[in-house]
Amino acid sequence: MTAQLHYGTPAKILHWLIVALLAVQYPIGWLMPDLHRGMTPGAAMTFHVSIGMTILVLTALRLAWRLTHPVAPESSLPAWQRLSSEAVHWLLYALVLTTTISGWLFASFRGWSVSFYLLPLPMLASDNVAAGRAIDGLHQASEWALLILIGIHVAAALAHIFVYRDGVMQRMLPR
Ligand code: HEM
Ligand code: HEM
């Protein structure tokens, strides 16, 4: 499949929608009440799960779109920037998927029945305390790894705007 030179409108809309949802999702994750044994999920947790599952669905769509509509890195970039930006982008996809799926598994191992907005969310596994503890560690590790990678990605975008002053940021903005 030949790679296009520009991101299309669906790729841009999905990119910025996921950015906005992540900006809400982290504060909810940090501010929602801590979990205790036997606790059932409250409104904040239902909101966290619903937004998280929306991020998962949109990322899966976006990945499918990306695989069927490949976009070449900006041709004026030096080889190291083309390679490193591709690596960061694929890692961002991978970490969003790990964070969301580990969250879903964690809720499942807790034996909860949670809803995706108003619909009951299918659970991936049954009640398992030990597996729940391990997967909680994975949710926290991947949520932090994702945040660090987002920091690197945003720093690179800022460097392109203010230091290199090239057209890279423009690639993700409406034309
Ligand atoms: C990319 C999407 C997501 C992000 C960025 C995210 C982020 C977070 C954050 C920051 C916390 C607080 C943990 C801490 O105190 O360090 C958290 C906890 C939690 N998240 Fe997510 N989450 C996401 C998706 C999901 C999904 C899809 C689910 C379930 C379907 C989920 C279920 C949970 C649960 C059950 C907790 C409580 C775990 C605990 O307090 O130990 N998360 N998440
Ligand atoms: C203010 C925050 C952000 C800015 C300014 C920004 C900017 C950009 C820009 C300019 C590109 C195009 C790069 C290129 O042409 O090679 C891009 C691509 C990308 N961004 Fe962001 N981004 C931001 C936040 C995020 C976040 C939070 C994620 C996390 C999921 C993310 C994931 C991606 C991915 C995966 C691509 C590659 C798209 C593809 O090739 O499919 N971005 N971003």
C-alpha cells in the first residue's frame, strides 16, 4: 500500500478526540476514591471505566485506519527523527491499548459488574484476587509509561514549532 503524504480528516479527528479524553481520564483516575476490599464501583469509577473504554474503542478504530491508510513521515526530517517519531507513535498506540486492556482486566478480576455508560460491560475474566493485584500493577505502570511517552511526544511537537520551525505540527492540524 502506498503511503500518503498527509494525515486525513478521520486521523486528525481521532487524534484530538483521544487527546481530549486522556486529559479527562488521568484526573478522574487520580481523584476517584481509593479502592478497598469488597468495595463496589461508584459513579467516579463508572465514569473512569466508560471513558477508558471509549478511548480503547477509538484507538482500535484509529489503529485500523492507520494500518489501511499509511502516512509517510515528513520527508524533510533527518533519518533519526523519522525513525524515532515512528517508534514513538507505534509505542503510543501499544501503551494506550495496554493501559485500557489492563484496566478492563483489573475490573474483571475484582469480580465487578461495571457499566459502559448505561450498558453492562462484558467482563474478561472471573473474580481472582492474586491476578487482580498483578494486573493493577500493570495498569499503573502502563499509565505512567504512557504519560512519560506523551510528554516526549508533546516536547517533540513543541520543538518542531519553536526550534525547527518546520511544518510538522501543521500535519496534525486542520488544513
Ligand atoms: C488510557 C486509558 C486509561 C488511563 C490513562 C487510566 C488511568 C488511571 C489512573 C491514573 C488511575 C489511578 C491509579 C493510581 O492511583 O495511580 C487508574 C485506576 C484505575 N483504572 Fe484506569 N485508566 C485508563 C483506562 C481504564 C479502563 C479502560 C478501565 C476499566 C475498564 C480502568 C480501570 C481502572 C481501575 C479499576 C482503577 C483503580 C485501580 C486502583 O485504584 O488501584 N482504567 N486508571
Ligand atoms: C498537545 C498534545 C499533542 C500534540 C501537540 C500532538 C501532535 C502531534 C503531531 C504534530 C503529530 C504528527 C507527527 C508527524 O507528522 O509525524 C502527531 C501524531 C501522533 N500523535 Fe500526537 N500530539 C499530542 C498528543 C498526543 C497524545 C496524548 C497521544 C496519545 C495517544 C498522541 C498520539 C499520536 C500518534 C499515535 C501519532 C501518529 C499518528 C499516526 O501515524 O497514526 N498524540 N501528534
